Amino acid sequence: MYARLIGEDIANRAEGPLLFLRRTVDVGLNEAVEVEGADGGVRLGRIAALDEETVTVEVLDDTAGLALHGTRVRFFGEPLRFHVGPGLLGRVFNGVGSPIDGGPPLAAERALRVEGLPLKPSAREAPSEFLESGFTAIDLMNSLVRGQKLPLFSGGGLPHDRIAVDIACNARLRGRGAAEDFAIVFAGIGIPHDSAEFFREEMEKSGALARTVLFLNLASDSSAQRLLTPRFALTAAEYMAFTEGKHVLVILTDITNYCEALREVSASRGEIPSRKGYPGYMYSDLATLYERAGRIRGLPGSVTQVPILTMPSDDITHPIPDLTGYITEGQIVLDRDLHRRDLYPPIRVLPSLSRLMKDGTGDGMTHADHPALAAQLYAAYAQAQQTRILASVVGEEGLSEVDRKYLGFGVAFEQDVVNHGSRRGLEESMEAGWRALRGLPRGELHRLSDKQIRAHLEGVGG
């Protein structure tokens, strides 16, 4: 990246992470810049907006102490790029792709635009093939498929950080050679220092860091930098997937911090706000992140996304989860009541959904009985929830024998299927599901064939 023009003393004002310049040169949107203060400090940035008279620069480093007089701005004539190459795995970067692990500089093979490149819909291949997370409520009930984008909806105080680390440590592909072809890109967006240390230490302790590229953007970093962290992470994922042929799982946490930064930067620009103060273009902005998941026809790799967001006030209709749900292919929802009862992971099964589950499960991919078992468990748990409501009105004494069996099934499902302390493979998850169903009468198992009942549920009554 080479500077082509230099503007001196053209800064008008600074507001938070934004620097407003007089437009004296011909520049383009998203062009990379360097801001050199009078103190000699150099800060990276990019052009976020421009008109005939003004250029707005998002400064990716702290603007504290940046004097307007004497400031020089170098324009590079091209967008921000991330220099990628072999050796990404095991490295730790800050939010804008600079190594912070004390290791050697990355041997760059190419420089890729962090916004990604346009991809024709006709070049996409439909997501398929099962990706195991290690959690029964996901693998058995809401299966993740390679190339899918499946968000996790959490809330303040819920253990989404622990879940994110467990997925990064426990996720795997099935089949021969799968371990060599699998990689993780983990991006912490606007996280506190203790969370960043937790992510790094847990991955080092488990050995997962060796197959992971870790990006850590701290809450103390510039909000403009927060907007670029997921883009740098996805650029690394695309390189490993479509150049090195790996299947890459991208975990982004927390998307809510990203959206808060988007709102802050938008307000600094003076843009007209939309719902709850977020910019009206937040939907399309989030789509530029989520739509970078997928597979490309003719290429062996894939990019699968698990973005994690915290719902303000646990409100699933809030703009962030609401817009995310429109773009992605389902959602995994955490439940505060399950968490209070010390169940882990506290995943609420009924509102959770994986729209592409049918494309990655069944005979030849997971197990021939997997779809039917998941459907029967879902139906039985829904009935158990309705029975709980009925019992709260008439009392357990007023319930029929079958209704009381459903109450017992609801407890067994939450305690033994959803809740588990350590990693579970799919076979273990299916066995836990079969065990829970053994408490129901045979006549209630409408989603299973007689052959499946004979094979797995011998001794079921009625």
C-alpha cells in the first residue's frame, strides 16, 4: 500500500473516532488513509463519507491528543487490505489485523480487501453436510450445516462467552481427514479485558488455539475499529476457505457491541436515526457480514458463521436480533430460567431453529434416525410445556396419567438432554434423546416408525 497524496492542515474538527477534513484532493469511499499528528504519531483510518466539500475519516486508533493544526493525512488510493498467507492458524491479532501475540510478522502471500469481494448468487453452492458443535441442543435438535449462518441470541449475564469458547474447542467435522481440513476464526468485538484473557487462556489450555485465528477488539479500543474487526476476521476465513480449501467456522461475539459502535459512528456523522437510534442502513450493513458465509461452486472450502449477540432487556423483537433473524438461517436462543436452574447450556429449544438442518442430517450424513428422533423430541417437549401450563391451573392431581408422564419427560429432557457438562458427540446425544423418550407411552410416539421404536425403545409401555 503506497501513499499517493498528502493533505496538510486540512483537518476541520474531530468528534470521537471521526476526523472531518476539507476535501482538497480526489478520493474515494472506503479508501485507506494514514493520519499523522503533530506529535509524529501515525493512526490508520478509512474514508467513511464524503461530499463536495468534506471528507469524513474513521480513525481506527485513539484520537485523544490529536491536534488539528499540523495534522497530515496520506491517502492510499485503495481500500483497506489484510495481508494474509500461510501460518494464520495459532496467531492472535488485534481488531485491525496486527499481531499481538509476540510472534513474527505474518508471511503475507496476498493482500485482500477487508470488505470482501462481490459474489454472484449463481456461483454459490447450497450449504450442506453436518458440522458438530458438541452441544446436544444444537447437534441433535438444531443442526449446524457447513456454509450456514446460525446466530446465538443471548442476554446480559448469560454464559454466551463460555458457550462460544466451548464451540471453538469442541466443534469438529465428521469423516476422514476432517481434522486437517477444519479451522476456527474467533473474533471478540468490543469485549472487556477479562473476557479477552478468558478466550485466549481457554483456547491455549485446550489446544484449540493451534487451529484457531483469534481477533481481539477490546472495549477500550476505538468504536471505528470495532466496525472493522469482523471484516478482518471474515477476510482471514475466506482466505483459508477458498484459497487453502479449509472448512472454516467463524464465531463473532458480540454483534450487539458492533451495532452499538455503528450507532455511535452514525450519530457522530449527523445521520438521521431510525429505530432506537440505530441507522436505517443497519440491515444492509449486517448483511455485508452475514452474507460472507457460504460455499462457492467448484471450490472445496466453506465459511460457516455463528454470530453471537446479546438481546437488550432479553427482547427478541429488538432491532439487532430482529434484523439478524431476517438475514440468517435460524437462531439458537438462550433461556434465563434454565440458567437460573444451573443447566448448561441453557438453550431454549422451542424458539430455536435451524432452517437448513434437513440439508445436513439423515442417512449418509449423520444417522438415518436423526431427523425422526429430533422431530419426536421437539413434539414431546412442546406437549410437556403445555402440560406444565395446565398443571399450574388445575394442579398435578387434576392431570391424567399421560399428562403426568409428559411432566416427567419435560424434566428429563431439560436435565439429561439439554443439560450436559462436557462435550457430547452426536451418537451420545442421540442416545440421551432415546433415553428421555422411554418414559412416554408408546402410543404417544407419533413421529417414530415401528421399526425405530423396536430398535431403540424396547420396553416402552402402552
